Amino acid sequence: MPLTSRIASTIRSLLRKDAVEQDLHDELRGYLDLREQELVDQGLSVERARRTARLELGGMDQVKERVRDERRGALIDTLRQDVQFGARVLRRDLVFTTVTVVTLALAIGGTTGVLSTIDAALFRPVAYAESDRLVVGRKTRNGVLGGPVSRLDYFDFRERSRSFDGLAALGVSSLQGTVTSGTEPWVADVGIVTWNLFRVLRVNPILGRHFLPEEEAQDSPSTALISHRVWQDRFAGSPGILGTPITMFGTPVTIVGVMPAGFRFLVDADVWIPVNRAGPWDPVRDSHSHWVVGRLNPGVSTEQAQHDVDAIAHGLAIQFPATNKAKGLRLTPVQAFMVRDISAILMLLMGAMLAVLVIACTNVAGLFLARGQRRLPEMAMRTALGASRRRLVRQLLTESTLLTALAGGLGIGVTYLSLRLLEKLLSLGTLGIGRPAIDGRTLLVALAISIATGLLVGIVPAMRATGIGPASWLGTGRQHTEGRRSVRLRSAFVVTQVALSVVLLTASVLFIRSIVGLTPSDLGFDPGRVYTARVMLSPPRYLTSPQRQAFFDSVLADISRLPGVTSAAAVSKVPILNPWQDWGIWPAGRPPATPAESFSVMARWVTPGYFETMGIPILRGRDISARDSEGAPQVIVISELAARRLFPNRDPIGQMVQVWSTTGTFQVVGVVGDARLNVMLDTFDPAMYMSSDQAGVPVSHIVIKTSGDPTQLAGPLRGIVRGRDRTVPVVGLMPMTEVIDQGLSVFRVVGLALGVYSGIALLLTAIGLYGALAYHVSQQEGEMSVRLAMGATPVALLRRVLVRGLALAGAGLLLGAIVSVPSARLLNQLPFTLQPQGPSSHATVLGVLGVVAIAACLIPAWRVMRINPVNALRKE
């Protein structure tokens, strides 16, 4: 056959067989070799024959391109036909379409919202220039990651390191202080920073200048930077603010700059002042109160910088063994540090949402299986008319993808709602990370999830619907029940849904029990009818401890005389509201060899009556009393955990202890119950309580126990304080119950989200179980009618349907109970402690799902009772 005829015949064959492009390419290469040989046989040289054949092949390339265009056009036409046909099919079955779209929209929208939040929190750069070069340093002890860094250690790291373009530090929390500007004092959150912090962050004041290096070395702060909000609220946005003097902590300072609107880094602050390098705050190396922030030099990796600071830490351990033995500095990328408390929560929510997505997909896949079973005659007819299986599968996948595309479009609205909800509940704005938003990346994620979901829910039903030959379906009067493999697949979908619902419900029950089940004994104190407020004393009127103590003694005496007040006291830090401040303590005469060997407890200074006011029980000994004043022997009250650690198998009353950063020894005069002082749902915190009058440490919080509504004390309390000193502000007035609510906020976020996801999962599971049984009844109607005609009772058939449904639910409950045990252990990775999983949790979950399963089984089972065997057999 001539070569051109063979090419044309092959091309027609390829088009007819719809072969792939590679086949055509291989054929043309073979023709090139054959043509070269024909030309050589005609007398042409090999080189000329090759050039001539390649010129002819150029013409074949044009033929090949035309073939590609024709095939591409045919594919587009076919796809358009599939979409149009699929739209007509879905429009005819509006109930199926609506249920599927709404189900998938909830799952796709929720998943996209959580993924977008995770993207914004964990992967998008934070709002600082070249943030990938920013790291945060935290203390380690014996390789175990701890918290803040010593101020003195920081200065050594800054001077000795060569890996950083700048190394700065800031206090781990802002200090509240009274600011006087003009005639009216006001309370400000004051951030303590090194002179170079804002330069390291590449954040410039919008007005004025940065701090200068020499301002860090002065005896006391002389300059301050203020926030944009303070500039607007307190100084009316005046451009002449620079050089304005204000008084903070009794010291005059000058405003030298205004920070940009919305600026925040790690802590909230209204005013920033430079660290006093030689000042009394944190005067020793084993006081840790600063975060270290560094900007890596260009080309220096975090690992290289870590080796650098490790060498410096080793040198400090040799130079200062008493405080720095086994102490190091761990560098963490700034973004990972900023989201350290919510990353595990986000991953938990992502797991829950993916479980909901899987449940939704299995539910919809079950619907597609049932729908595919009903369309078997249609598939058989189209096969008999010449449609290939690949063509039919493509049509069914087009329909499923079209459905999920509609669900994805509707899911964008669900995504918007979930983003706003997560942003508010997780307080993402206060972390300083970018706000999650619906942008191009979000839309691409929603599109990808929609397409993947469409293929996932459609591929198995499509293969099942097109896998049966047409012969058995083209006879007249033939009715067929669902195949055994299809029944097993649908049953597996239902079992999977029930199992995942068990896992989600178990996690929800753990959170709900841990939050709702909190009692005063769980907290260690009784927040009921307790009111707290912060009283801000400032120099120079209250420089000495006797001056401060006299003020609080007189205020507390006046408060105690108010109607309804049963007791009142003052404390340095209110539980949950003012966490941390851990100090080392050890038995007198047996000092630890290193700080790592000391026992750290929460340090608090109180006035007499504090334990009675807070409802902390005194287990042994006595309370701090008025006779424990300045000049008297130093006394201390410790918690039960501290007593067991310090004096195992001994009575702690009368024992002498030493406390870090204090002089002399303290006699233990009392042991009180343990309390949660730092984080809700965390473990109890060992603590020590010292007399504020005796220690000279200022108390600043008043706690009041009442017999009535504590919120009625706000006015009288302010009046009492103003009557003593009109320049002393009272801030942070709130009931302790509100403090507890705020402390539980993050747990309520997780509990609420898990509750919502579990509710959706439970609803979808009930729908899936109902749909599976309802379809089973419809498919078995003919068989059941025969059984009825043969003498079977409706009750027996009812029992048979119920047994099938409850067997599926029982298998799912068993599988879910098994999986929920290791899943509950994963919850321990969260930054809080939950109540242990017990029989009551499993019983609650299994009971709820059991009731839902019975309810989902009853309606299809009731239909069995209403089968008319005559009508059913007539259909056969």
C-alpha cells in the first residue's frame, strides 16, 4: 500500500478508535524510517533521503495538528453534551439534587473555612518585613523547652552572637501603670522593650523616632513611644505630641514617637518604654521575664543561629554555674511561636471537619449508589445502542462533579460564615497574624475540594452502575434487586458514618464534661459571689511598703463595713486573671545545687482573710494574720502539692524554708488546698502565699466576698477609693465568675466547634442510615410481598428490617468505640488537660447514637407494615 494511503488509513483508524496522541507519534516515526528507505532504494543518498523524508514529515505534522484540533473539538462537544444532559437529569430530580448540594455545601464550606484559617495562621507570612528571618528565643533547662529568658542572659547573647542582624527583647507581659498627662490620671498597659525591638521588626513610628541605644542604659526611663489609639484618644491626634511630658510609675518621661495604627507584637501595650539595663527589675540571672526576638543575618539559617547561641549558652553555664547550668536558648520561627497556643486547636478542628466531610461524602456516595441502581435500565439501553463503558462513566462523573461544583459555589457562603466565626472565637487579630479572607487561594481550595469530592463520591457508583451487561435488563417485566456487592458497599458507608460520629461525639462529650462539670473543688477556690478589682497605686505618694499597706488596710476596712460584704482581702495576682510568677523554694539548710534542682511554685502575696474570701480551704495550721507584719518573723503558707514535695512524710507546720530572691528564712504556718492559678482545665498549681506587709511586695488586686449580687459593689468601691485618694484609679472591676468565663473561652471555642460538627455528623449519619434502610425496603418489596403471601407476619418483617438497621448501627458503634480510645489520647496534645475518658462518656455517646439509629430505622420499618402484597406482586 502506498505510504500516503497507509497514513490516511491509520489516521482514520486512530480517529475511529479514539487512540491517544502517542500512538500517532510512534506511527509517524515509523513512516519516517520507511520513507527514508524507499528514497534510498530509488537511488538517493542516505543524507538526501533523510532530508527529503523529514520535509515530507513536516506535512504529516500538519496532518497531525489537524487531527489534534479535531479531537479537541470533539472532546469539547462531548463535554458540553455531558454537562447539558447532566443538568437536565439533575433538574428532573430536585429532591436528590437539593439534598446532595446542601449536604456537600456544609461540608465543603466548613472544610474550606478551617483550611483558610490554618493557612492564614500557620503558613502565610506575618505582617512584618521579611518575617521568615524573625525568630523568638525561649529558655530551655536540661533540653526541656521552658518560657521567658533572663534579662541578663539576653544582653550576653546580644553582645556575643554573630548570627543576627539584630537581637532584641521585650517583657513577656505588659505592666499596668497610672499615667498622668495634664490633670486626669489614666491607666495604661506599658510594654518594656529594648531600644532596638522596633528596628528588628522593621516597624517605624509614623511620627517621631525610635528609641536610642543610650536610652537603654539610663537609670530610669526618660522616653516613651505611644500607640496610635492612645495618640487619638488621649491627645486628639495632635502632631505636636512629640516632646510632651507624661508621668509613669512616678517618673517623668517624654513622648518621642507614635507607632502605626493596629501595631501589636506578642503583648498588648498602650505605651512602650526602654528596658532599664542597670535597673532593679529582674536583677539576677535566674529571673526570667523576657522574650528574645532576633532577625537572622542574610544567608544564616535558623539551625546555624541555633548552633551559635548553643555555644554562647555553654560559655554562660561555665561562667555562671549557679544560675546557668544546663540552661539554653531555643530559637523558634516567629510565626510558629505566635500561634503556639492555637495550632493544635486548629488541627483538631481540621480533623473534625474532615471527618464531617468524609461522612458527607459517604452519605452522598450512598445516594449515588441508590440512584445508579435505579438508572441501570437506562445504562443498559445506552450500552446496547453502542455507548462504551468509558463514555457512560464519564457521563456519570460529569453529573457528580456538576453537583459538587454547585455545592462548592454554595459552600463559599458557608466558608465566609465559618471564617468570621473562627476569627472571632480564636481571637486571631490579637495574635498579630493575617486575617483569613476569601481570596483567590480560598476559591482555588474550594474548587479543588469540590472537584475531588465529585470524583470521590462519583467514581465507585459510576463503575458499579456501568458494570452490568445490558442483556439482563432489556427483557420485559423484569425487576431486579440490588446486587450483593452494592449492598455491602452501602452498608460499609453507613458503618463508616456511624463510627466517625462516635469519635466526634466522644471528643465533644469530653470537652462538655470538662467545662460544664467544673465545681469549686475542681478549681480549688469558690468564684461565686466574689468581686475583684485592681487598685493602681503610683509613686511618689506610695513609695514605701508601710505607705501602701496603710492605704489598703484603710480601704479594706471600709469595704468590710459595706452591706452584704462578708470578707475582703488583697492579693498580688488573682487566680486565672493574673497567671504565673513562679519562684523557687526549698527547705532551709538544704539549698539546691542548681536552680534546676529547686522546686518552683507560684508566688503570691496576700493580706489576712484572703483564703476565706476566695474559699480556699485551710487544711492545717493557720492563715496569714495581722501580726505577721514588717519586723515580725517571716511566715509562709504553702499549698498541699508544695507541702508533699517539700516535706514528704513530715508535718510541714513549723518547718523552715528559703525562697528564691529573698533574704532570711520563712516558717510554714499553714497548708491550704491546691488551686488552679494559671490556666483553666490545667493541673493544679503548687503555690506559696506570703504576707504582703511583711515582704514589702505591693498588692494591687482587691477581692470581695458578698452575700448578694457582687456587681452592685462597683459604685461603692470606687467611692471608697476616691475618698481616700482621688488620683488612684480603680480598673478591671468584674465578678470572679466572669474571670472564669474568660478563662474558659478557648475551651468553649473547641467545645462549640466540636458540638456543631458532631451535630452535623449526627444528622448526616441519621439521614444515611434512614436512606440505606429505606432503599433496602424498596428493593426488597417484591420479596417481602411474597413472604407475606406465604404467611409471614408484618411483625416478623418489621423485626427483620430493624435487626438489619441496628446491626449496621451496632457495627459502627463498636468500630467507633475502638477508634475513639486512641483518638481521645490525641486530645492530650492540646495545651490543656481534659477529664479522663470514662464509662459514662461512652455510655452517653452510645446512648445518643443508639436513639438516633432506632429513630432512623423506625420509618423504613414502618413502611414494611404497610406493604400490600397484591399490589406489590402485580408490579412483578
